[in-house]
Amino acid sequence: MAAIRSALNPIDRLSEILFGLIMVLTFTGSLSIAEAGREDVRTMLIGALGCNIAWGIIDAILFLMGALAGRSESLAACNAARKATDPALGRQLIADALPPVVASLLTTDELDGLHQRLQAAPNPPARAQFDRSDWRGALGVFVLVVVTTFPVVIPFLFVGDARVALRISNGIAIVMLFLTGYAFARLTGRQPWLVGALMVVLGAALVGVTMALGG
């Protein structure tokens, strides 16, 4: 898990957990308790795990594509700044590549210094490449989506009464949604208890929309 934490920022981790929760809840929510037998529960469990494995793979591939696109964009900006002979253009290209808050704190001389250091630096690679952090991030995405499945479906494995199992499962899902919202609020400076409660409502709404659209 340490490798996942180092490769994915906290918001990315929370997003993947929320995504995994919504996907598994579309399966548990579709189970008809009044008519469900052990075979129905087994089918639901297989479907939920299979769905999250599939989406974990897809999300991991999308993560790698996004990482490569980001590196390519950064490389293009670096090359453009290196080739700029007009100091004003060089400063502008460097400022555009930096976070706005950071760029606003740099003076003209500091931007010129960065431009000169870029021009003096060794030539960058011809094209962007993946590095280990990208592969760790992709693995982290897959693991988070898949692992999120288990707390919600475990009650169906150990509780014989499907009605009771669903209630326990829903309780676990509510707690997980609340904790996801609580953590998000802590990261963004909001009120944790309020955002936690809103995340439960939002999660339920997203599950409802997904099920209504046949997801």
C-alpha cells in the first residue's frame, strides 16, 4: 500500500474508492431479497467482482494513457521553452507550464534564470516514456477498485439470510461513503461531517442513476 500512496495523490485514491463502491453497489442494489436464493447471491457476487476487475483494468489503462499524455505535454512545453530565442516568449512559456500560483510569485529575472538553465541543460528525450511511478499508479488504481468490492460483498459470504446480509452490506457501504466524503473534506478544507453526509447522499444518487440507465 505504501507504493500506491506514493504513486497516487489522495484525491485520486478517494476517486477510485468511490468509483469501486458505486460499481459494486449497482450489483448489491439489484438483488431482489424477496426472491433471492443462494444461486442468485452467487451470481451477484461473481458479477460484482468481475465488473470491478474489468473496470479496474480499464481505469489502470486510462491512468497510463493520462500519465503519458501529461509527460508528453510537459516535454513539448520544455522543448518549446528551450528553443525560444525571444526572452519574453521564453518567460511566457515557462510561466504557462508552472502552476499559476507559483508562476505569479516568480520575478522576471527568476523566469529568465529558469529559461537560461533550460537552454543549458542536456537535451531531453525525444519522446515521453513511462517510469516506475506510472506503473505503480496503474497498479494502485486496479487494486483500489477491486479491493473496494470486498467489504460490501463479504456479508453475503458469511450470512445465510440474504435480507440480513444486504442490510449489513448497505451499512458498510454507507460507512465507506461517509469516510470517503470525510477524507475529501479534510483534504479540501470543508466541513468533514457535512461532506461525509453529502457523500452518502451523492453515492446513493449515483448508484440509482447507474442502475436506472442499465449500468
